[in-house]
Amino acid sequence: MLNLGYMLGAGIYSFPGAVLNSVGSIGLLLVFWLLAPLIALCGVTVYSEYASLFPKRSGARVVYLEQAYPRPRYLVPVTYAVTTVLLIYEAVTSIVFAQYVLTICDVLVTPARQTAIALAVYTVAVAFVGLSTKWSLIVVNFLAGLKVLSLVFLIFTGAVVLYGFTRIRDPFANFRSPFSGSTTSPNSLATALIKTNWAFAGWHNAFVVLGEVHTANPVRTVRKASFLSLLLTTFLFLFVNVAYVVAVPKDEISSSGQLIGALFFQHVFGKGFAARILPIMVALTCFGTIVAGTVGQARVLREIARQGLLPYPRFFASTRPFGTLLAPICLQYFSVFALVAFPAEDAFNFLVDLLSYPNLVFHAAIAVGVWLLRRRRIPAGLTPSKYYPRYFSSSCPGYFPSLDTTMCLSGTQRKPTALTSLCPRLSTSIQLLCSGPWCPGNLLCGVYYWIWIVFLPRRGGYTIVEEVERLEDGALTTRFKRKYLSVAGTDNAEQEPLLPST
């Protein structure tokens, strides 16, 4: 349910219009909603192999990057830590929540109202997760079930429209010449694929809490749950898009922004009470997505703290006073800056594009890293992973980084006017700085690493070593210490990382 709680989020209600606007045709719209889960399927295969090698570690991506790229020392964990702390994206979903709430209340969507409601719901969600993990998961599970029912209802409504039982006169109009108007622009196709990938974000959420799964075989449990949730989500998302297409004219879908769900019910039921049913479901869906994302991201930040990559690691790794990861959860709350830093009209699309690029790079690095781990394990005489993809082609992980890297490069090489069309109120210079590999956050990672690991130790005559410490609540944390080379009797073995490999 943790995967479903995250994947069945705001994406399916907010991205179809943007995707159609990018690809230009109904045919490509549906193709892209099938291509994204294929990429996610490759990702589940890769993560399953990693999980079988490190079955006791929560955190997923941060752990796998640490193990796949041990050299240069700390480079990948530092880069991931800085990027993750700077680009926490759960608050983005609160924008969609605010828009649908205003639609439900039949109130004009203004920047001030949207921002105020988005801040309020994100504050409530973060506080809820900070007070109780148990009740947070109960809410996630309940809302995940509600999300499935709401999507099934939407699909059923689309079927009713298709068979001519509503006031929609020609439900097949958009299916005539389905590929008419298709774009061949790599930049537009990359933008569309980034959007659909974002809609399926969360396929790996269960791997984040792997160390907290108490079953006979946690890896098998998480792997099976991931496959099933991805299959169900793919089915629901595809037919929801079909429902949109049969009820709403193509040009209205393209210009719908994040309100395609509300537009669908208005076309089918008019503007009465029935048209407000789906917006209510969408709002609840967004709240569940924020809670699910906050639960998972807190575990990632805890793993970063355990590696000693955050200041005060004891503080961030502790579960006091409520038995929750309160410190990492509070750190996530600072992402509300994104809600007020950008114009409300443009914030959603711009932030989705901005936050997607580093995620694509890290996913590609993880997929390449599984090959590196295989090569290192063979000379060591270690047996292959139980989930080595023998039947699904051992090169399956290669498809994942290839597609993701292509999207990343295409997106970041986009001309300034392409991003400007999405965010007309943002200057071209800001877009160029924030959306490419030259992003200040990426440069900050390199500068921070070089000063901390290379420059200062070289000038000070010391090296950085790890010291593992167990907290009172049983959690393990890491503290980085200086080991001065001039100290007599220094054992070189002490300079090696002390963290266990599993």
C-alpha cells in the first residue's frame, strides 16, 4: 500500500493535459502512459537485486549508491545528500490539493489562496507524520484504497460515456486520426516522458522501508508488492486517460493545466454536486500522497544522517520523543520555500521539471551501479543475487539508465524558450541556472566535497574516517572524525570505513 499510496497521487489528475500539450496527439499521449511503467518495471528489477544484497538496510537509493560507488570516497553519498536536502519535493503535491479544494468550493483560484491552502495542508500532513508513524501508515493504506475506488469510478464513468449513456454526443471524436499533430521534437518528447515518469514516482517506495519489513523474506515481500502495485497502477492510469479522452475535447485537455479531473466531471455531469465528487477524491488523494512521501523521504534522510553526511547525526537518526523520525520530517518542512519562491501560476510545472533532473541522474547511476557490483562480486567468489534477472535478460537494467539519461540530457539541453512557455513569469536566466547540470545545487555538491574531503584534509594533515555509534534507542549512526596522519601508532586499518556492507 505504501507504493500505491504514493503512485496514485496527483499525477494522473494533473499531468495528462501537460503531456498532451507536449506530444501533440492522443495516440502519443496513450503511448507515453505505457512507456513510463516499462521504465519503472526495469527499476523494480534493479532495486530487487540491490535489496537482496543489502536486505537489512532501509533508505534504498542512498544505500545502493553508497555501495555501488565506494570510490572516490564519500563522493556519491555527499552529492546525493546535498541534492536530496535541497530538493525535497513532497510540497509540490500540495499545490494540486489547493487548486482542487478551491474548485470544490467554487472559489476563484488566485495565487494568494493557492499558496495559503498549500502551506496549510502540507503543515498538517508533516505534523501528522511527525506525531505517529503507525497512524500515518493507517491513513496511507485507507486513502490508497480510496484512491483505487475513485479511479475505478472514473474508469466506469468513462465506459458509460463510451457506450453513449451520457450527454457526450461523440465520445469517439478524439480517436479519429489519433496520431494527428504528433510532435517529433526531442525536447517536447523528453518533457512528456519526464511528466509521466513523475506520475509513476513511488514504485520504489517500499524499498525505502525494507529494514522495517518484518516477514520471513522481506525482499520477496517488497519485490512482489512493487510488481503488483505497478501493474495495478498502469492499468488504472491507462484507462483513466482513455476516460478523459472520450469525454473532453482534445484542445480542452491540452489547456486544462492541473484540473483535467474536474473538467472531466463537468463535461459528464455538468456543474452540479456530482461534478464535485471527483475533486473531493483528488484532494484526499493528494493528502495521502504527501503523507506517504513524507514517511518514505524521512527514512532516506535518516540514512543520510547515519552515514554522517548531515550535521548532528545523533539528532537526525534518533526516534525520540514520539517514536518517529521527527528531525528528518521537520527538515522536509523547509521545502515549503518552493511554494512561496516561485509564482503560484507556474510553480507546479516548473518544480516538477526542476526536481526531475537529479532523480533521473541518480536512477541511471543506480542502474549502472548494479553492473559494477556484479563485476566486483565475481572475483570475490560471492554468489549472484537471488533476483539476478536471468529470464528478463540480464541487460534489463541497461534499458532503465539509457532511457532516463536520454530524458535528462534532452530536458536539460532544452532551449530557454521551452521552459519559458511553461513558466512565463520566470526569467530565462533563472531557468537556465535551475534546470541543467550547471544547477547551483550540483555545483555546490562538488565544491562541498572537494573542500571537505580533499582540500582541508590535505592542508591539515589528516584524513576523514567513519566511527559507528549506537544510540540509546538502538539506531546506528555514523560520525565522521579527523584522523591525523602524524599521530604515532596510527593503524591504517582504522582509516577504512567501519560501516557494515549489509
